[in-house]
Amino acid sequence: MAMESDMVQAEMVEASEFRELSNQYHIMGVPDTVINHGKGKMVGAAPEGQLLAEIMKALKN
């Protein structure tokens, strides 16, 4: 999605190398997606529609 829109930013972080960040967002495994600085979160791989729904929910919070 970040490649499709300038309004979306995405970053990938190696959880084992950035323990403080992993602890901040309670990352226990991968893949683990944090949305809008923790307002939304998805654990595990998910279809695009489910990811979009979680993003929309996080934006409303």
C-alpha cells in the first residue's frame, strides 16, 4: 500500500535487533503489524481486505 500512495508509510523492523521498539509495541512474534503508532495491530499474515479493515478501524480511534 505504501508503494501505491504517498499518504501511507511503511517500515519493516527486525524485532530481535530492536528490543526497545519491540517491547514498546508488545511484539511477540512475526509477522506482527502495528498500525498508526499502536492504534491498530495485526498478528500473523492477513489478506489485503483484512489489513484495510484494520487500518480503517485504527484511523477512527
